[in-house]
Amino acid sequence: MSKERIQISEDLYDIMPPDYQDLVKSATYGKEDRGWKDIGTSKELIEQHSLCAGCPESMAFRYILASLPNPEDTVMVGSTGCTSLVFPMVAVHNIHSLFGNQNAIASGLKRALSVRFPGRVKDVVVLAGDGATVDIGLDMTLQAWFRQEKFTTICFDNELYANTGGQESGLMQKGFVAKMAPVGKLFDKVRLPEIARESGCHYVVNCTVSKPSLVEKVIRNAVHIAREIGPTYLQLYTPCILEIGKNSMEGLQEMRDSEKPTERFAYKEYISEPAKQLLAELAAKDKERKAAAKQLAGQASA
Amino acid sequence: MADIHSVIGTKNKKGQTYTDTWKLMNEAPRTPSFFTGSEVIKEALRRASCDVMIAYPITPQSEAAALIGELFAEGYIGDYFRGESEFAVMSQCAGAAFGGARVFTTTAGPGTMRAMENFPMWSGARLPIQMIVTCRGINSPLSIQPDTLEIAYLLNTGMLVWHAETAQDFFDWILKGYMVSEEPDVHLPLALCCDGFFVTHTKDVVNLTPADMCLPPYDPYRSPVPCMDMECPPVRMMRDPFVMKSNYISYATHASWQQEIWAAVERSRKHSIHWLNGLIDTENTDAEIIIVASGTAVSQGREAIRLLEDEGVRCGLVKVKTLRPWPEEEIREATKNAKHIFVPEFNVTGWLAKEIKATISNPERVHAGPRVCGGMTMPPEIIVSEIKTALGMKTFSLAGRGS
């Protein structure tokens, strides 16, 4: 989709909702080096949302949408949970169908788009919670990776079922007392990043969303690698402040505390050899592009 | 955006000519061919301009699903793969349909049940996926034998549900089914059912359309809901997600959406009548005794009628082709003279008889049987016996009845 597609007929302009007018005026579809720094100076691809005040998931959503390298040709797939409360307000096509089937939906979607638009880039990005990714949807998560489906899977890991009121999930820490874990969770947090690597993902990152620049980097990498090589997986800590007894202001600190070197969200990444090569090529191209732009700017000012 | 009319007469990459479907089905020459039902499914798909087929093994549809894989290898299908379970497959089909593809899949029995959560979602999302259901037993203990109980579960999903009697029905209805499903005022999935083994594994003479002619491609931009391909503006769908709200607007929206799905099922009626030449077929409906059936029970009913004729008992026949849309008026009209209505079925609960009882006046006229299940065949003699018993005529004793 080019940006022309979202233009409004002059006759209808005044009756269109202001958020759509803003989208036409100042969204960043098609902007080559879009990123988290556009937040505040351009129309974000997320409108107001109904998540709790201070929810780290809302920050993650904003950073991710600002960082997608190609939102004008990206379709997102969600699942049931807090994320499904946000997707209706997101200005890229997105699909909610059932709980846990997100990687199956994405598999069919990516293949359909490849059949219908040969030679064109159409990125598919899955974004779902940990219950959807690791518990109810685990077989479809893994099988999509085994099949080397070319899309990105993002898991918002809040270590429990948040939307249904804080029940135990597979990504919950051992010993945590929660609904449906009345004496504390009896088994370890599922090690999905390692499983992802063994299942054929070419790029796996486990981190928090405390740093927008980091989120931007891993999102761009994950989407580019999925587009060219094969499946990628990001597990992002988005704590549910409500269910772990924190206040609205404490989400950021919770993430910072959990990403210390010995903690469970210390930055970890795995990049396959072909993916490393691709990233090197992209970095070289980026450098070239920046140098050319600099040169052009220099000529213009001279 | 693709305009389907503009491609009529042009060739696809396999050299097939995109042909107006009405001409293809009604005017193009037909070649009699001796094929199994599974092979017929493959031959229909060869002509269906299908973008994506997703397969999973389960008896008795495995052969058809694998044969379509061969079509993919030959280049007739855009993409094809084996999913990991029926639940996943039906979600993969949904993803492909959301992305604007013409989608086909096949399943059976326990697979239908495992995938069930997907079907109301397909209808709700208005995805015109076509799913072949080769019915088999679904209960424990394990059975792979023909049994149509799973159709009962499909009737309230919002899908169109058709029940083929023969392989010829199958061939024609697969192609016609897309035409009905993809109408903008319908745009719903179709469960095209048949009785497993009886139709899939037996050979029959089927008149095929020319292999070098195919359906016009699906145009996803005729859909009543946006195609999820980022080729049209991504509008904000709602101010607050309804799932969050317990208020009148939220309920009213859900209610009207569900009503719209069923209204679309109703609107499919006129298209189904057009393509299938009516929702039911009838023979001798002036008779006082009528057999109403769907699927292969129709064939057994027809044979029973022949046997009864030899004994001087005249009997009419109603073949129900579409279960959704339900041919309410047609069945009322066709059975208005009947004093006795017999409903032979291949399932234990008799869902077709229940539907008919809820449709006609004086439902005590309905004899809900005979019924066989668990893979039992239905010899025409037991239909004859059921009818003669009801009429107070002397009949032979069936094994096991102890009479």
C-alpha cells in the first residue's frame, strides 16, 4: 500500500475522524528510517488504547509500531488477551480470530500474500501474549518455526494470564503464587527462547522494553530476517503491574530490575549464520545510504 | 484491483482458459470418466483456480488431500502444505482467506470436531473457505466408518452446509460452491459434506468439464469486509473494543453481527437455487408416502422405492441438497400430500428428521428412520421394512430383531 491509498476525498475530509486526518497528514508510512524517535513528532499508528494506566505493554506497542520497517505493507496477527484490546486501534491491518492460533493464521496469511503479491514485500508480524504463545498455542508456535514460515513472532511475556485476572502461565516463574497456582507454580519458567533456537528460528531475542532504541533495533532485525530468511522470535517482558502488585509508575523500574545480568530478562540474543550475514549487508547498505545523504546535504549547503 | 470479468477468455500459467462459470458448468462439453470420489475432488480442484490448499491426514479424506498435493506439484494450486492438526489447518485456512486467497481444505469426523472452534469464526469473519467433509464416526470407541453425526454440529456454525449424494454432485458443487460462497451478499464458508467411503472410495462415472477450462479467480475486493492485505486503508475498527464493554452498544453490535451472518445464509438461498437448480430434488411428491433424505441415504431411498413399486406401494422422494440454507418452503410444499414421511439417516440421533419435524405441519407424519450408525450400511430392504411396518404390512424379519 502506498501512502496515496489513505488519502481522503476532499469532499469527505471534514467528516473523517480527526485521528484519520492525522494519519494522512503525518503518519510515517513509507518513511525509510522510521523509528521510536518519530514518537511525538508524527502521527503514531496506534490511537488511544484501553490498557491500564502505566501498562508496559502500551509502551511496547508504541515502540513496535514506530519501528516496523514497512508498516504500509505489514499485516499483524494477534490473539485473545490484553493485546486484542489494542489492535482495533492500530493503523495496520490486523487479524484477531481465536485464542492461541496466531501462528497458524500467520502461516496461511503469509503464504496467501506470497501467492497474491509475488515479488512484493508483505511482512507478517505476530504479536500475542505468553498464554497464547507458550500454552494454548504452543504447537502452532513451534510448528510454524519447524516449517520455516517467514514471519516474526513477538511474545509479550507478562508471566501470567493478565486479561483473565492473573492465572498461572507456562512463562510464570517457579514458586510464584497466583490464581490456579494456589501453592505456588511447581515448575520452571518455560525456556522458549532456547526452544525457539532449536526449532529453527534465525533470530531470537529475550529482553524487556525498557529501552525504546533497543526495541527498535530488535524489531527491525526480526522483521528483515523473517522477510529474507526464516522465522524470528522476540520475547519481550511487559510486566502486568496490576497482577504483580505494582503501581502505575513502577512498570519501568520493574523492567530495569528484571534485565540485570543475573535476572531472567538479561539481554540474550541468538542470530543464525545466514541472518548474521544479512544484518551485515543491511548495515553496510544503511551506512552507504547515510553517507550519500550526508554528501547530498553537504552539497546542498555548499 | 483485479476485475474478474477482464480475465474471462485469457489463459492462466497452466494454459487453462478462465471461463464464465455458468458456461463452464452448463454449456461446456462433458467427458464421462470412471473415477473414485477422491479423484473427482482432485479433478474439480484442477478447474477451481484455487490459491491455497492446506492438508492433514485423516481417513477417509487423506487420499483426496494428497491428490490435491499432486495438483500443487503440477502447478495448479498457488500453495499447499500439511498442517499440524485440524485446528491448526482451519486457522491456516482462515489466515489465507483473510489474506485474500481462494482456499480449499478437506477433513473428516474427529478432525471436524477438533477444528470446530474455527467454524463460527470463519463465518463471523466472512471467509468464503470451502471445506470438504467426508463424514465418518466421531465417538468413542474409535471408528473410521461412515457416519454423518458431525453434520449436526456444523448446522449452527453459520457456514453453508451442503450434502452431496454422488461423486457427480461433488464435482459440480465444488465449483458451483465457490460461486455461491463468494457472492458479496453471502461471503460465507461452505462445508460440502459427503458420506465417507461410500462417495470417496467407490468408483463412479462422472461427467467432467474440459480440463483446459477453469473458474475465474477469486476477487477479494468484492468481500463485504476488508481484505487483510494492506492494499486498502487500515481504518480504526472501533473506538473501544467491544469485548471490554458490558453495555448496550456492545451487545447490540454483537447481536447485529450474528444476525447479519444468518441473514447472509438466507441470502445464499437465491444463489444456491440458481446454481443447484433448487435446494431439493423431488420425485412423485403426489404419493402418500415420501422418503426425505440427504447424502447417500438418497440413493438407498431410491432403491427402496423401486423395491416397493414391485410390491405395488407407491412412494415419493425428496433429496435435500442444502442443509444451510435450509429448504423450509420447499420441504413443506413437497411433503404436503404425504401421510407418512420416512427419513433414513446414517447417524444415531436423526438430526435430519428433527429438522424436518421442526419445519412441517403435522410432524407426527415423520417416521424418524430407519437409522444406521457406526459404519453400518443401509440396505434398501430396511427402508422397505420400516415403511411396510408403519403401513401395517407384513414384512420379513430382520436379523437380530428377534421377531
